[in-house]
Amino acid sequence: MFDSVLVANRGEIAVRVIRALRAFGIRSVAVYSDADADAPHVRLADEAVRIGPAAARESYLSIERVVEAALATGAQAVHPGYGFLAENADFARACDKAGLVFIGPPAEAIEAMGDKIRAKLTASAAGVPVVPGRTEPGMTDDDLAAAAEEIGFPVLLKPSAGGGGKGMRLVREAAALREAIESARREARGSFGDDALLVERFVSNPRHIEIQVLADAHGNAVHLGERECSLQRRHQKIIEEAPSPLLSPQAREAMGRAAVDAAKSVGYRGAGTVEFIVDGETGDYFFMEMNTRLQVEHPVTELVTGVDLVEWQLRVAAGQPLAFSSVDITGHAVEARVYAEDPTRGFLPTGGTVLALREPTDVRVDSALRVGLTVGSDYDPMLAKVIAHGATREEALRRLDAALGRTVLLGVTTNIPFLRALLSDVDVRAGALDTGLVERKLDGLVEHGVPDEVLAAAALERQLALGGDDPWDQPGGWRVGEHAWARWRVDGVDVRVRGEEVVVGDGEPMRLRAALRDGDLVVGTRRYAMARDGDVLWLGTGGRSWALAETERWDIASRARAEAAAGPVTSPMPGTVLLVRAALGEPVTAGQALFVVEAMKMEHTVTAPVDGVLAEVNVRAGQQVALDQTLAVVVPHEE
């Protein structure tokens, strides 16, 4: 076994691998960019090396700097985690050339399966069924358009390199095809350095099921059952489980054999995942791709099989043979990915500083969070994973929901409330899943606005904080023999308080008693975690959180923004302006694309709110922008 291993990644996967190394007694070396100088994985490792600025291309994606760090620290091997360089054949070769063991498959296997076009051809040659489509290398835009017409809409555009939903576009009609190709190529080029695309039939009512495989250098390969990954948004998984509620034992064995055959066809070594798309109506399954690395959702497989996949990555890389030829599946496991994103704004990335944090202790949590951590727009928005195991699927779902309800994360808007709503959905509970479920049910899964009870709690907290001990100082308007109304402006809403009576806006009076206990705010029967960020009060309960502005200054600013909402064009997320598609003084129409903003490997097109003239353009391509920053101003024609 190795004495020292460098972990070429960041975030929760770096923490996960470093902890596995510590369990083995192996010295760990972390790498970090300027954005991660004080990150948890840096603190946890035995040694840490700076490899560049925040931009991933100059740090985590720099093969030269990662290899130099490994050699300088005396590491014998490199674990790539997932993402970044994990599926980069050049990186695997560079490690080998430098005398370092790459903890992953051979470079030839990465090339064969990392390129989706080659992967489909290889799998098909091995007898594994593939999705109908066109997979020729080097297809031009015209080739893709012709292939889409031949296959018939809807079709799926997919980047040949990489995965994770980056650069993937669902196209339902010919009119949208050319713009989708342009956007897919640009995002693929930015994420993977390769803009080659393929096109394939979009399977109706699809389920996304993947098979975990392990293979050693001695010709042994085994599958460890499947994971159901059908609950997705933007082609990115959000909740995964093992085993799938769909597969029979016979189907599991057939797909497992196909996965092992696909792995053996490229001389695979280490941990990998073969992904299938399954027709929910017929049960037919088709090979999609092979991920030549550890998957984000690997913990659910570990919990139901008892196999530590990182441990076996290390053992296989050290030359040890597999110690088993099959596994037993016990119980059920479900994982939820916690993202820095806002489901009410189309899952756009968010950011901020972690002000308060409480993570559940009775389930597995893979996390790289800490109080004081700044969540920026440089990297993927996933913050943590919460994973629950139970004797039955129902028990696992119940335990996961309860664990998310006990999670407190203030300072950064996350998808935790959305995850809880999704776990409670009747079809999810019944196991009637498909990859379009989230999109169909999104409106019912997202909570808009702030509940009156929360606005009332914020006003009561202000009253408690400013009241003091002298009744004459009480902001509740205390007078001899009576209380007068105290008026608060919470997040633009008028809240009146008189004793235990609270009225929010024009609503009915509520009777609420408030108190502070161990730093939390208790209002009635509900307990809120609290944190402050300047004039903003963060409250959190039941896995939900709200950022509430309380000052008149904020109210005036919000009102001014609301009154001028038709004109300003603002950024929907913190990120980088990729494209500016209109010039100063140019006439524009409502819905016309004006800018493309990218953050955390996700693109968003910003459009004109009204017909008019572009009176201001305040940004240029390549410029960093903040959430809600004004990019331009459109003056309506009548003005």
C-alpha cells in the first residue's frame, strides 16, 4: 500500500478521500487554489500545496501544476476524485510518466469511454445495446442538424467529452436546433476543452439507472448492483438511491453482466460506472456512457453493499486483486445533493458566506462546509451530500427527510426545502420515477415568498434584541395601562407588534410568544436558528432558510427596483459575462437575448424585459458580475 497520496480535487470529495487515506494510515497531500486557501480539505490534509489562482484552468485543471505538487511532496500516487482531471487521459499519462500511480483506470480506457462517441461504438461492439443516434467523430453543425432530422424530434445533444449534464441540450423542434448546438458547443468547450457533440434519440418516460463496477489488474471484474438516478434537474442528478425500485433481480443481473462486459471490453481497472437509459414503459435498456471514475452518488452503493469503494480504488491501484466475485444488497439507501442554488429562480447558482451550520449526526453526511466558508461562483455549486440507510425504501426516505429537516445552513440559499418537497411527492414515494418528473412538478415543489409566520418571527426578534430591561425602552410602545403598536418593515412588508399580538401586512392577527434560547429564536412552537449579515437577518427551521432585510433603507431601495423593473436588465446569478449580444442604442424586443452569463459551469441567457432601446450597457464580455447587478437598461419606446 502507498505511504503518501495526493488528492487532486477539492470540496466534499477531497474530504472523503482524505478521510479514507487517514483510515489506512496513509499520508495525505491536498492541493488548493487561492479561493480554497482555508477550505476544510486543506485543513484536514497532512500537507497542502497551492497550485494557482481561483480559475480552475489555472489550478485544479492544470496537469503540470498538480504533477509538480505531487513530486515536490513525495507523493507516490494521485487520487483524482471526480470532475476536473478525473477523466483526463493526458493527466493519467502525465502521472505515469512522472512515476506516480494514477488511482483510476488506464489512459486507454479513459479515452475509449471518456469520449461518448467512441464509448457507444465500443459498447455496441461488445454486444451492449445503445441508444439510436449518430455518433460519428467530428460532426459539423450541418451534420448534427441532418442527423436530428433523420432521427426525429425530440433529440438530445450531448458533448462527446465529459458529463454531469454540462453542455447537454434537449431539442424538441427544428427551429430551436441551431441555437442549441451553438450553446452546447460553447458550454462543452468551456467545461471540457472539447466542443464535439453527438445526437441521439430522446427516450420517452426515461429512467436513468447506472451499474457500479470494480475491476482489478488480474482480469477480475464485478458489478455491485445499480443506482436509480432518475430525479434530475438540468440533466444533473439531485436524489439517487440503491437499489432501484424498478429492477427485478433478473433485470439487475442482465444489466450487471452488460456493465461488466463493457468494462472488460476496454481493459478497465478500478471503480467505474456504466450508465443506462431505461424505457419506463417497455423496460428496454440502452448504454449511455461509462464514467471512468468514482461517482458523486457512490455512498448509496457503499451503504447497501458494505464495500468501501475508495478503499478498493486504493487496493486495486496498489496491485491487489479483488477479494470477492459478488455482493449482497442489504436494505435501501437514498442520497440528496445539497446545492448552493435557488429553485425559485430556475436552480440558478447562489453564493455567500456560511454564517451558521448544523449537520445531522445520525445519517452519513459527506460535506466540506464550515462556518465562515465563502461559497463563490468559481466551481460546481454542490456543497454536501446527505445519505440515509434503512431496512426498507420507506424507512430510508423517511430518515433522509428527517435529516434534511434538522440541517441548518444560513448565509447561502440552498435547495434543501426543494429536496424535502421532492422526497414527499406521491410519485417519488411510490417509486414511479422518470427523468422528467422534476420538470413536470416543479411549480408544486417550490415555495415562493416568505410565510407570514417567518416575517412575524423576524419582527419579534428585532423587538427582543432592542428591548432591553427598562419598560420605557421597549420598542413595543409600552404605556401606563396599555401597549401601543410597534411597526416594523421586514423584507418590504409592514409588520405590527403589540404585546403577543402580531399582524403581518393586511393579514389576520396572530398571537405569538417569542423568546431566545441558546442562541435560537423560539416563536410559539417553532424554533429558528439565527444569524446576521449586516442588515440582513437569516432565519432557518425545518431545513428551510430565509434572508430578511429589515431596514427602511432596504425598503426604499426595493421599492425603487420594483418600480423600475421593466427597464433594468440584471444578472440572475453571480458569475462571468460570456457574451454581449446587443450594442448601446440598438432597438430590442421583449425576450431578445442580450447577454450570456456563466457561473459554476452553468450558462444562463439574459433577455430584454420589454420592447425598447438599449440606453445603457454596463458590462463587457469576460467581466465578473454580482447577483442582481445591472447589466443594461432598456428604455421603452414610449419613453
